[in-house]
Amino acid sequence: MFGRSNEPVVPPIAVKVVVGGGFGVGKTTFVSAISEIEPLITEAEMTDRSIGIDDTSAVTGKTTTTVALDFGRITLDDALLLYLFGTPGQDRFAFLWDDLVDGALGAVVLVDTRRVEDCFRTIDYFEERDLPFVIGVNVFEPGQRFALDEVREALGVEPGVRLVECDARQRESVKDVLVALTEEVLARRLNTDRAVAPGMRQETW
């Protein structure tokens, strides 16, 4: 396939990104706000059977829950296409995570500052798999904002982990988080290439 200048048209690189976090933190909203296609949402009504299992004390207005995944797509530029996979937040659906994360180049961890402990398991999961990730501090109400340094301390994450304040309802805000993740992935790849290159040269000698 050729463009108007008779130069080959290079298709964009497709990248898989996972969006994780605790129950009711805004993962479905995050994916829906940015997707350029109709997102695939696997939400189900919460029933009496979830009483005592799902803690809804901090999200009293929540009546549905993701039972499999959320899926969306966004083209960041002509060269990069992101496929977004949102994970279910409840522990009882954790068995789905390995399949959802398989092949991902990076992840976003959404955090609700009212209950930061809900994302500890997600952070541990990505760290154990050495998957690049950024933390999106989802601002539900302006009065609930915290300094990012305070959030970092509460999460106990290393200084190298990037925190980005965001509003999961706003497309441009979500895009800022995804751009930050893209930069993080590229930076890690560059550092890896630099570390490997000297050894490769020695083998050539």
C-alpha cells in the first residue's frame, strides 16, 4: 500500500496496555473516556450475593461491577495504536489477570486517594512481573486532592515510579496518563538497549 507520494504506508504499531486498580476506582470510566471505538464493557448488576464480599462503603452509588474485562482502543499518533484492557477489581476475579496482562508492554494503576490500600495488590502484581507502569491518581472531588509526594509515600513506591494526577472522566486527562506510560516504556527500552549494547560489542570482538 502506498500513499500519495508513492512512499509505502507503514501501519501503526499496536501496543497492549492494561488498566488496573481496586474495586470502583474508575477503570471502566477511564477506558470509556478515551476509546475511539465503542468500548467493550463487561459490567453486571451487583446483587445481594455480593454483600459481605464487595466493599462498597467508599463507593455507595456503585451498582455494577466489571466481571471480565473492559476493552478500548486509541490512536496516539500515526505510528502508535493502543489497545486498552481494564481488569476486574475484585479479588475473586484475579484469576483473569494473567491472561489480560499476557503480551502487555505497560500498565496504568488507578488510585483513589480515599482508599489507597485497595491498589497495593495491583502494584505488587506489576512489580513482580517487571511490567512498566505509571500510577494515575484519580481525582473524584477537587477537595480530595493530595500532593503527589504524599500519595507516593502512602503507596510506598520507589521514586522512579511516575505518578500522574488525572480525571478518569476526561478524555484529555486520560490521554496525559497514557502518554506518560508510553514515555516510561520507551525510556525503559532505551535503558535496556544501552545496557545490552556493550556486551553485544564484546561478543563481536
